[in-house]
Amino acid sequence: MSIALTGATGFLGLRLLRSLLERHGSLTLLTHAASGDALARITRFLEVTGAPERLIAELPTRVRVVPTDLSRPRMGLTAARFGELANALDAIWHSAGSINLEGDLASLRRVNVEGTRTVLELAAAGTRRPVIHHVSTAFVAGARREGVVYEDELDDTHGFENAYEQSKYEAETLVHAWSRTHRRPVVVLRPSILVTNLPPDPDLPRHPLQVMDQLVRDALRATGLADAHRARPDLPVARLVGRRYGHLNMLPVEDAARQMVRLAEREPSGRVDTYHIVHEHDVPVVAVTELMERLAPLRTRLVEKRPDDVSALEAAMDFYPGITPYLSHLRRYDSTRVRTVLGAPRTVTRVDVDYLLSGIRPTRPAPPAVAPAEARP
Ligand SMILES: NC(=O)c1ccc[n+]([C@@H]2O[C@H](COP(=O)([O-])OP(=O)(O)OC[C@H]3O[C@@H](n4cnc5c(N)ncnc54)[C@H](OP(=O)(O)O)[C@@H]3O)[C@@H](O)[C@H]2O)c1
């Protein structure tokens, strides 16, 4: 079976690559030409995550790297090369995209919508009628904050929290139209927020919670409060619009990749099969605010509406419109289809504040619980 993967150098794509290589002998990687040596970055990921030496050594012979630009017609390939590639494939995994939550709609559409269109064109051109595995997001549900979101649902009646969500929604509608027109199967995989407890590494892709950490630190620096705790014992308070009983779904990225690859073993129905790739337990919003407090010298308070007397710190934190609305989310994702195919999760990784913290800041050794014997009086 000949498989292509886009986005193999990304936070999720790296784990998909690893899971796919556990089941398939070789892969074609449609990498991002503009970002340079994909193979070196993938090798680095495998080293950091302790992959078997044999896999690392075999990598150059097991993957074929095709540098592309998904936002350009035919991925930036010549017509002949595009046709040759299309005719060689049985399946295409499309994980490339822009996850910039503060990006503008035009730039996000170029990668997320036009990139998906190009992948669909590649699949349409292939004589072997490759199956597409399209990585979407649970956040195509948009600004709907309550209730249960079902895997079959796709509508824009609630609007969107940010342009990222809208671009991913538009990409999914494109997938549905393509499947109807071409009478071809597509598997749509909708992960929730993907997280890791792997400590950050400058050579590895950043993930959404690292961006949140950056937001808080930037806000403190911009308002001159970064060192406030050193000057005075009382920490600055940031009132954030959010719900005390709100919750968000966060899934370890490794679990997400494994679930997706297992779902791909099922014969597709012939239409669009959509799966919510989610954790069975949500993370309370208060855990997210606790995380902020452990990352930065501040205290948070959830409030119902934006105060009239917004402080400089609060204004700076609210500047990042992509993230703060999620503190008001109470919705849940139904994943009956996933459970029907895969059964109950074999292992459930607990996603709590300590887990999330490990994936954002290098772990510092905890101070000793008791003073060393020689220091005692
Ligand atoms: N991360 C999450 O929490 C999350 C949650 C739900 C859904 N998703 C979805 O999962 C998918 C992967 O996300 P991720 O977290 O892996 O994102 P990421 O770390 O930002 O990776 C994005 C990937 O897309 C590639 N790419 C970007 N622009 C490209 C272009 N013009 N042409 C070709 N390749 C391009 C990047 O290549 P370079 O890095 O080499 O430039 C990278 O491999 C996305 O579709 C995203 O919407 C992610």
C-alpha cells in the first residue's frame, strides 16, 4: 500500500509518521519546501522521543521526501510530477495546516482551505483512487459553547471564535462537496486540543499550550509586571472572562495519532466518515487558570463579563483573541463512532496540571521536602 503524508514535520504529523511507520514499510512525505531539511527534523524528533535506533537508521530508506507548497497550484510541482505522484498513491493523510489562532482569515485560507483543495485534486487525479484521511479539528463546531457536538454535525450557525476555526470549517465543507461529486470516501479526523508532557525542545514544533504560556509571559512583560512578585508579596490579579464550571477537551498527541491510524484500518463507508478524536474526560477551565498561575507570577479570577475598568495586564492578556474565548466553553464532543470502531480506550492518560506543565516548561527539580541532614541544627 502506497501512502503519502502531508505535515509530517508538525506536532501531530511527527506522531502520525511514527504510528504509520509501525504498520507500513514506507511512506511518501509531502513536506513543506520552504521550511528546509524535513528529514533532519524528523530524525531529531525520533531521537528525542527515544525511537529504536534501527528505525532512525532506516528512516532515509523508508521515506521518500517530496518538497511541496500546499498553498500553490499542484503543490508547486510540475504537471508531470503531480500526475506521477497521484498515480502512485493508495491513501493520502492530510495533516499539514496552519494552527495560528491569531492569524488572519486570508492567510489561514491559503494553507488550510487551498491546501486541502490541492490534496483533493491530487486524490482525484490518481488512477488508484486513493482514500483521503483529512485531519480537521473538533473546533469546526465554532463558537457553540454548550451542549453536545455530534460527529455528523457540520454547520456554521454559531459563528467562529477565530479565523482558524472558520478556515478548518471551510476545508471540511470542501471535503464533503468533493466526496459527493466524486463519489469517493474520505475519513475526517477531528482531534480536540492536542497536548504533550514531552518537555519543550527548540528543535521540535511548538504546540497550542506553549502559545498560551507565551501569551501570559508577553502580557506580564508588556505591563512591566514580569518581576512583580520579587518586588512585593501580593501578585497581580488578572480577571479573565470565563466560566468556573467550564471545561475543555485535551488529548495527548501520541494517543490521538495512534487512534487515527487504528481507525484507518476500517474499510471506509464510501462517503465521509467523521470521527471525534477526544479524551474521555475533559479538563476543567479552573485547571487551565491554575496552569497559568503556575507558569507566571499572577493570580487569575474568572468573571462573567469583561470588567469596565480593565487593567493593563488584563488588556494585554485579552489581546490574544484566539484563546481567551475557550475559557467560556462548556460543550462536550460525542465520540460514539470512534468507540464503536475502537472500543473503550485501552489506556487513558490522565491530563492534569502537572502533565500540562511538563510539556510547557522544562521540569525543575522540586525543592527537598526536608532539609538535608547536615543542614539541620
Ligand atoms: N495541534 C493541535 O492541538 C490540533 C488540534 C486539532 C486539530 N489539529 C490539526 O492537526 C493538523 C496538524 O497540526 P499540528 O499541530 O501538527 O500543526 P503544526 O505543528 O503547525 O504543523 C503544521 C505542518 O504543516 C506543514 N505546512 C504548513 N504550511 C505548509 C505548506 N504551505 N505546504 C506544505 N506543508 C505546510 C508544516 O511544515 P513545516 O513545519 O515544515 O513548515 C508542518 O509540518 C492541522 O490540520 C491542525 O488543524 C491540530
